[in-house]
Amino acid sequence: MVRLDGSSPTFAGMSLSPRTAVLLLCAVAALAACATESELTAIRLDRSDPRFETAGCRESMAAVGIHADARNASLIASPALLLMSGGLLLPVVAANAALDYADRVDASNLSVRCGGKGKTQAEIVESVSTRAVLGVASNAIPLPKPK
């Protein structure tokens, strides 16, 4: 991925190798297509269940968009923070894990309020931990050093 003038692409004033630029673009594109757990839970609900018509279910359904907004903000902020921090991955992973945890807790509550089963705290923590480990592993690519 070289520009017509032969220079490498840059991000936040740092030169990116073609490999890093392609990986960064692929990661953002792949993550942008992902639905939040709350969105997936809302889609899977049994609309014939009597609890689907309750006020609690409607309130939970109305809050689903909050997690999509948080995920979208994270898609933009995470790579930028990672590059600006010089590659400090732990704070970015911790912030994303906290957002994932909140989404999964709300998805479980949504499921219970609307007639589903929900998930236990242990299931939620296991899922968040697995995603955090995969996030660390997938971000283990060499990052450009600030100039």
C-alpha cells in the first residue's frame, strides 16, 4: 500500500508500514460489522412470550443502542489511543473489556426481562475474558514507533 508518490501512509503523524496499514484497516472493517451482544439478544427474543410486552422489556430494548454507540466510539478511539500511547495495550484492553462486560450484563438482563434465560455471572466473565485474550493476541502486531 504505497502512495503514488512512493511514500508510506501515515496515521497521527507516524509512518505506517504497508502491512500495519492493511491490518489496521482490516481490523476496523471486521469489527465494524459486528453486532453487540445486546443487539444479538434483542434479535433472538421470542416475541410471542408474554414478558416481551412488559414495560421492563421495553425499557431494556430502548437501551440496546447505547452499547452500539459505545462499540462504535471504541472502534475509533482504541487504535488511536494505542498508537498515541506508544503501544501500551493493557489500558485499551481493560477499557474494551469493561464495555464488553456492561454490554453482556445488559444483554442478559434484557433476555430475562423479555422472556429469555439470561446468563450467569460466571458465563459473562468467561466470555469477556476470552474476548479480551483474543483482543490481546490479535493486537500483537508490531506497532509503528512515534517519530
